[in-house]
Amino acid sequence: MSEMTERARRRGPGWVRLDQGVHRRADAADVRRAELSAWLDALPTTAVLTGLTAAGSWGLWLPPLPADLPVFVAVP
């Protein structure tokens, strides 16, 4: 788990809830990176980012995408 996220505990005002059991720090410098880290912390250690999520996390060029695009992951 990273400093930007914590798992499965009730959060206070310093945290932003992404989903049940998935939270990121409210003061995260890189919000997208903190959100992806929170999702990976909530999933099994074998989970990986895929598709547009993986491409964006690697800094690849992407066309304009909707703001509410889901996080794409694969779990073996």
C-alpha cells in the first residue's frame, strides 16, 4: 500500500472515497495516480491495469476521453 491510499477503514475529511473500501488522500499531488494506486490496493496483488487505463498510466497519447471512464483491470 502506498502513502497516498489506505484500505478498508473509515476515512475522515483528509480522504476522498472512490468506492466502497477504496479511498485516496484528498491532498494527493497527482490525483489520477493516487486513484489508480487506491484501486490496485483494493484488488488482489496479481491484478494489473489494462486497456486505456494502462496506456494512460504509462503516459501514452490518448484521444479525448470522457471524465467518468471506468478503471480497466485484469485479475487472473
